[in-house]
Amino acid sequence: GAVVSQHPSWVICKSGTSVKIECRSLDFQATTMFWYRQFPKQSLMLMATSNEGSKATYEQGVEKDKFLINHASLTLSTLTVTSAHPEDSSFYICSGLPPGLATRGTDTQYFGPGTRLTVL
Amino acid sequence: DAKTTQPTSMDCAEGRAANLPCNHSTISGNEYVYWYRQIHSQGPQYIIHGLKNNETNEMASLIITEDRKSSTLILPHATLRDTAVYYCIVTLTDKLIFGTGTRLQVFP
């Protein structure tokens, strides 16, 4: 399957600072990338959908000014957690969607390994 | 997207087949059934997907009932490395909405 990487794999920061997480599709071009958040012992929660060259679409309840998403190229999307607070501590996971055929069901999301953010 | 219901947890002996059920009684005609799994502290891994017909790949088989209201993921010979949370997702779009999944524990 296709490979998606994330950097860093883990990060610890002080409250009030901003943290940038990178998501790269290594062997395919991802016209669409997704960002998820997962709290301990909970399921993944979709935060936003980002399409290359356009603004991200955020899910209800996700603050777009706090979680800045940039998808400037077909292989890179970044998530910046601005003014991070302890409640933002979580496991952040991205996925990339290769440009598939027109028929739904022939394309599949490939997930990165995740980034664990701890805000002190 | 249709809602799915999965058992919270299941156990399976190593070497045996693991059969993971999923109920999606409100599925619409164009919605696909996807299965992903997540091993602890890793990103989800795609397993298989289908629309109406049963599907098989190198990882698993997917059996979808004729009325499409339920499906079963089959891992033919479970290994300890198959211990994970398995998610059944029904979707019409590119967005995947994860439920709580089934925690499969494979024991020696």
C-alpha cells in the first residue's frame, strides 16, 4: 500500500506555544488529506479535510483559527496547533487519498503513523 | 453515512479464524463498507472494502449479506499481531467516520 509519513512522531511543548505537524505522502500524490485527533481510549475524530491548493473544510466544533491546515503541495499537508493548551494534548493522525477513478469505492485512505502531542 | 454497530470486544485463539461482525441496517444502496484496523498507538491500516459482493484479499475476507444490512470480516488464521481495534465504516463519500470498533485480542 501507499506510504504516509508524519513528523514529528511525538512532541512536548509548553502551554501557549504553537506546534506544526507535517504529513507527507511518500509514493503517491494526495489531492486530498484528512486530519484526525484521537484522545486516549477513544476513537478517531475527523477534524478537517484539506484539498491541495484550497482552504481546508473543518468539521463542526473544530476551531479553524486554532488548528491551521495548509496543503500547499500534492505531497505535503501541515497542521499547526496555535497557542496550544493541555487540553490539546492528543494523538494527531493524517491520511492521504490518492486521486482515484471516478467510481467511488476504488480509492482508499492511507494513514500516517500519528503524532503524539503533549502540552505541559 | 449509515451508522454501524460492532461488539466492543472479542477474543480469538491464535491460528483460528476471527469473525468480526458489523451491523449496518440503515445502509443505502450506494454506500460502501470499509474495514480498517488500528494497532495500539499506530495509524489505522486499511484492510478491505466492498459494496455488494464478497471480497477477499491477502489480509482478509469480507462477507456482506444479501440485504447488505450486515457484514463480517474474516481473518482466516489469526496471529498475535492481529490484536488491534477493528473499525467497520459505511460511507458514501471520501470521509471516514470512525465508530468505537471491536477490540480483538488474539491469545496464544
